[in-house]
Amino acid sequence: MNYQTFEPDQDLAAFIKCYWTMESPKEETPEKQTIVPDGCMEMIFHYGDLYKQLLDNRNSIIQPRCFVIGQLTGPLEIEPTGETGIFSIRFHPEGFLPFTTFSIKEMENTAVSLEMMFGKDGQEIGQQILNANSTSERIKLIEIFLLNRLTNIETIDRIVKSTVETIITANGQLPVDELSKLNKVNRRQLLRKFSSAIGLSPKQLSRTIRLQTALKMLLNDQFTNLAQLAYENEYYDQAHFIKEFKEFTGSTPKEFYGPHLKMSSLFYGTD
């Protein structure tokens, strides 16, 4: 499996965290992969074969070829149907808002096709990306598309951006009341701003970032035991850590540490 990341143009760096690509040959026995919430929305183009999205009722749906996935609040299980070829744009937590008129909150845990989101423009950029011959060409095309849609940079609220930066710097370990005080905004106003701009509450984003920090430590062997991992990330105790870990990943830390979650290892173990 070949996974690579690429930096965005300076004009889009405030909105886009990175571009990434992933390619792998068809597997005789496709392995289920688990995507863990990270607080970022993604725009995804499958130039290879499509992926199944596995549902709670043991059924599955085929993901669109070109789509935006809203904020995840739990694990997303997917499975390749053939050869993998993916080009994706990973936005900062608040970064997708300026490019859409859709309700960010209503996109939660949902894949919205580009055609549904952007109409004819979405259909056209999808075809252009799928027909491109290289990653550099795909990046150039999507940057032109996004810059043309970036009509109002002020769409991102200064308080939201500042609070997100505080949450990330603190590894998600600050309570909401302290976030409100640090950013000089009352709690109710902060909740409203986060819901519309990010689709998550400050508490939800903090829990996501804290779990991501622990997950990276786990995947990079930066821990002695689970009790130490829980303590360093300011969970109440080991039981609380395991409960939150399972809520976000669908597995206990011990189960997650196995080799079957190689996609999660790529995405979250090497940042």
C-alpha cells in the first residue's frame, strides 16, 4: 500500500491540511479497514475501484466515486472492491466551510457526492480529477476549483479558528469553560459557532483530538502500558480511556494494535 501526502498551495494552507494519495493492488481477500474520526472533513476521488462502506446492520453501500465526507463521530468501516486509487483533500477542522452552502452539521457521518454538493461544477471537477494523469495535475486542478469558490475568506470565524488552534495545541485536554475563557467568548456562543462551522461541539472536537494523540502514541510505541497512556492523555483512568477508545475506533486498544488496521496506521501513526 503506497500512501503519500502533499502540501497545499500557500493561498489554501489556511483551509487545507494536506492532500494525500493511496494506491494498492487488488487483494485476493479484501481486508476491512477502519477510519477513525480526526476532526477533519475530506473531499475524496476514487480513480481506482470503489470502496464498500460497511453499515451497522451488516449491510453495505458503495461509496460515490467523488464525494465529501462530513465529520465522523465514530469509526467508519470500509472495504476495497478491487484496485485502490484514491486522491483526497484533508481540510482543517474549520476549513471546508468557505467552499460550500451545505449545512456542515447535517453532513455528519455522511458521504455527499460532488454533483449533489456543487451541481454541474462538481460533476466537471470530478471528471477532470479522474482523467488526470498524475498527482501534480490533480492538485493543480483541485486548487483552481477551490480558489474559484473561495469568494469570502471571512467565512471562517476568528474565534472558531483560535479555539481550534487552542484545542490542538492542548491535545484536546482543556475543558470547554476554559476554552471559552481563553478565547473570550461565552460557552453558548462558542457551541453555536462550532456547530455551524465544524459540525462538532468544542467538547466533541477536544475528545477527538485527545484520542488522536493517544492513538498516535499507541501506533508509534510511545508508551509503557495502557495506564500510562491514559494518564499522559488526562483520562480519568484506564477504564475511561478504553471506553473512549472503543467509541472512536470500534476496538479496544489491544485489538486495534493488531496488523489488520494498516490504513489507520498509515493515516494516524506517522504524523
